[in-house]
Amino acid sequence: MDVRCAGEALYIACQMEKRAIRLYERALAVFADGACQDAVRAILAEEKNHLNQFSQMGAETPDFERAQLLSAKAAEVLFSGGLMEAQRKGAFQSVRNLYAFAAREEEEAIRQYSAFASSLSGSAASAFSAIALEEKQHLGKLNALLDQLKQN
């Protein structure tokens, strides 16, 4: 992928966070009386926080064609099957399943952001490295929540 600058890298990260936000917002609506509501809300808040952070780091909106290309790349990385795929994978059957699902998605995001960082140079590589670090921290929180559930 030819990411030209940090602004484009951050644009991709923002698009990925927007996909996550849409998925969790839809989950709240579709599974309104499910056991995972509080956990979904917590994950949703974290994703909104990431979007805000990445936007403030200098995400830029490229021209229409470039935006479509970068958005398509973002769509390949996270939640590629959307809400129905998450449901098929059992993500909303229990809080533990939800955290495990979210952790797997974070791992994929980290892998992708790290790959972008290692294949690019300059400000784009630095931006992707910073984004990967942020996602690693979120993964750490999810894994800690999973560990708490195992102990109970």
C-alpha cells in the first residue's frame, strides 16, 4: 500500500476506528437486551477515544479517489465481515466471548499497523508505529479484562 504521509496513515486508522464504532453501535441496537451491553458500551467508548486521538494526531482527508482507496484498505483490516460475522463467531453470546473477539481484532490491527510502519518511512512510518502502540495498550486492557473473567 502506498501511504504517502502521516496524515494518510492517520486517515486509515480513523476509518478503522469508525468501522469499529459502527459495529459496536449496531450491536447495542440489535442485541439491546443481551448480556454484553455494558461490555459493548465500554469497548465503544474506547474506540471513540481512539478515533478522537487519531484525529487530533493530524489525520487528513485526501481527495475523493484517494479517500476511497484508503477506506477500502481499512475495510479489509478490521471487522471485514461486519456485525453478522461477529455474531457468527459468537462475539455476543457472553462478555468473555466479546472481549476475546475484540482482542483478536486488536491483534489484527496491531499486526497491520506494524506491517505498515515497517514497510514505510518518514512520518507515515512514525504515525503507524504510534497507532500500533496505542492499540497494544487497548489490547492489554482487553486481556486484563479476560483474565479477570477467568479468575471469577
